[in-house]
Amino acid sequence: MKNIPYNNRSRNLVLGLLLAVVSFASCENEKQDAPLTIAKIFLEDAQSSVPDREVTFARLGQIIRLQGSGFVGVTKAFVNGKSCYFNPVFISDNSMMIQISADVPVMDAPDNVRNTIQLVKTESNRLVYPFEIRAAAPVVTRISHTMPQAGEEIVIYGTGLHEAKQVTFPGGKEGTNISSDDEKGTWVKVTVPAGIAESGSVTVVGANGGAYSPAYFNYKEGLVHNFDNVQNYSWGSGIDNTALTATIPASGNLPKSQGGYQAFNAGGNLAASGDQRFWLNSNAIFSNITDKIPASASADQCGIQMDIYVEGAWNSGIIRFVMADGSGASRYCMLYQPVYMNGAYSAAAFENPGCWFTVTLPFSLSADYEGKTLDDVVSSMSSASYKQAGPWFENSGIPDVFDAVPATEKIYFDNIRFVPLAKPAYSDFPE
């Protein structure tokens, strides 16, 4: 057998390598030239019962998996125009994953890129795919009036409430004249429909999805005193116990008075350190709380609501709702103190809405009930020295911070009730 010269063997090896490189480069060029397609998008959530779920939208911070073709060779991925991370190691021709960055713009994304995913291989080979991107899930924190009348406008407060398009009241009643704060997403205004006969949560649906309010809307089963047809024996100290009936405010579509009501500081000049008290027979009116709300409910998941209307600027004083009287002024009570915030005084902290609004006082606002249950609240009332509970208007300041001055605001109140404060969990993917 003839020996092949060494230089021939080398030349053949080099030629083989060159052919392999050319073949590989040709293959890579084919991959680069392959068109991009997205057929489906899946949400990757290891904590979910469905860890790889097909979706029609995704939120900031989530990981999505694209299913389609031509993904090998992708060099850049944009969501709403913002570059987002992907790991090229986990790309196949038919699948790739993208982490939607927390700083991807949503409401303020330019119209030409909002709700899009863009994949780029080369300048001439890219794909723009329409896909809804939402910010964090919206949250409802409070409702301006939780027992309004039909035709009145109320405000729902929270976060992420951009572009609200639907407000549903208990019983499936739909609100009308919906408007929202589309810049900050902190409020939604809506007109209350007629025919609401049930109590429960209000549902708001907007650009970022849906959210429930606490289940306290229209909670008339919790009424303990309304100066009309729910009016157990009561007595006042420093106020006239005769109900007032003039409609206030007199006009407009904001919440108005509902029959009878009463007033603190009707003269508009309560002296510093003065107080006025309205007492209810706690044995008679609070004995059936646990028939409506479980005794095991935590103190932060239930509480007292009352509707108030304020004339003038709130310049001094607080509302103290006492649950178990006879243990000293600071025991077993919750405070509403709109001009005293974080140990400081600010008259500007109270913005008078010019209509009736709801004050919500979770039982956990009392240091005596913090970490306790509704059963503990009821027990404290049963064992109280005096079987009475109710709101005071107390013109007190903050020691070493602010000395109270004569209070000039008039505070009308009505519809004293106990309410649940828990809210249902809103699911993006209901079963």
C-alpha cells in the first residue's frame, strides 16, 4: 500500500474543516433567515396548579413562554418597547421564555408599541406580536360611601384602577357613568344603580384586570341604629337626641342624608377638652353580631362603620367609638382622627367632600383588640362596667404636639353598623 504524502493528508483535513465551517455557516444563515411566528403564549408559574397555562395577557414581573417557530437566532426581545431578558440557552426553534421586566411601561407606553411583544433576529427579520400587558393586579382599598342610594355618585379608591370599564355591585347590578383616574389609577367614580337588594363586594374591572372591595357594601343586616326604623334605645350627652331630617346636601348627585340623623357640635364651637357622646344599649344591639359574622373572625377583618357629613373645615377634635364603657377613655375604642396623622397635626389632611361619606373603623384599631377576634370584642362588651357603646366627638389634641382649639366643624352622623372587612380573592383565571 502506497503511503499518502503528509502534505496531502493535511490538505484534505483542512478542506474537510472548511467544508464543515461552510456547512455550519449555511445552516446558521438558514436559522437566521427562518421567519418568526408565535402561535400561543403560556404563563410559567411553578406555584400555580397549572404551571404552564395558555394566556391572553400577562403582568409585569411574570415569565412567559412563547410557542411558535424560528426562535433560534433571536438576539433581542421587547415588551411594550422595553428590552426584556431571555436566556438563549433555553431557546429552541419552537419555544422560548421571556421575563417581563417590572419597569416595562404599561399605561404610558407609546400607542405604537403598547400591548406588543417584538422579537428581533436581524434588522430585516423581526416579528411584532399583539399581546396584552397589564401592570400589577388592581386593589380596592375603600369606598367613599358603602350604603348609598340609587342614582348617587360614589368613589372607589385603590391602586391600579386605570381605564375602569365595569363596576358590578352585589346582585350583579352594573354601575353607570364610570370614569377613572387613568394617570395614577387611584380612583373610579360610578353612579349607583337601582335595585340593589343584597350586600357584599363591589367588583371593578379595568386595564389591569379586576379587584374586589371588602364585603361591606350595602351591609344593612349589620345596622344597629339609623334614627329611623332601626333605632334601639339610645341617649346623648351634650347633644339633642331628637333626630334631624332636613335633606343635606340639598342638591346634586352626591350622597345625601337618609331620613333622620344626628349632629355633634351643632353649635360649631366645642371648647378644647370638651366632648359630646352618643350612647347605644350595647347588650340590645350588639348581641347578634356573631349571627352575621363568625365569632372567630380576626379583629382586623370586621369593625364599625358610620356615615358622616361635615360642615366646615375640620380644625380640631376626633371621633372616638367606644365599645366597652367604664374602663377609661382610651380603652376598648377606635379613633377617627383626620387632622392628626403620625403624631402630628395638619388641618389640610382633611379634604371635605361636601357630601355624606363612610368612616370605617376596624376593631383592630383598638390596642385592646389588636391580634384578637370578634368573640373577644363581644366578650369585652358583655363584661363592661356600663352596657353602652357608641361614638363620641372629643375635642382633644396630642400631648406635647398640638393643643386643641375650639372646634368649629359640625359633624352629622347616621347608619351606625357593624360590617365584615374581608374581601374575596380575585383570580385572573377563575375555574
